[in-house]
Amino acid sequence: MNHLTRALAVLYPLAAAGLLRCAVISEQNGATGYGWFFVGCAVLFGLAVAHHAWHSGQLHADHARLERAARPPGPHPAALADEFAIAWHELETACCLTGWDSHGEQHDPDYCTLKDRTT
């Protein structure tokens, strides 16, 4: 939504209120035809406000749909790279492959650097 459409979204209800005020003044002064004309114009401005709100919602939905379609499928590459870096760090700092695979519950007595825990 750009600045012009935001300005119109504010000006439409103000114009409708002004036209309704003109309709009331016309009715008070006996100009019934002009009163109904002003009421009709105010209704048109009200419909313009409703259409503007609907159109804005449609534009937002279309924008979101296009953005989703433009994204590559699967996880975000940076997040995936972070997960790989964390996993490699955990594997490199593990005492042995069995300990890394079992989250420290089991250890390989032949290759484990924590031989005091393997009993």
C-alpha cells in the first residue's frame, strides 16, 4: 500500500461524512432532491471504502502467496548450515563415535578418550 492509497483510505470516510452533513443541511432547508443526491454520493464513498479494504486484503494475500512460491523448498540454507556446523562440532568434540551416537550413554572402550567412564 503506497502513500496515495493510504491517503485515499483516510479521505473517503471524511468525504462521506461531509456529504452526509450536506444532506442533513439540504433536508433542513427543504431541498429534498439535493439531500438524497448527497446521501447517494456518501453511500458511494462508503462502498469505495469497503472496496478499498477488500482490495488491500487481496493484494496482501497475493503478495504472501507469491513470496511463498518464490522461496526454495525445504529449510532455509543458512539455518541448515548452522545445524551442520553444530553437529560437526559435537562430533569433533565427542570422546568416541559410540558416545556421540548414544549421547554419552555408551562408550567404545577401544577408542574412547574417557576410558575412566567406560567401566
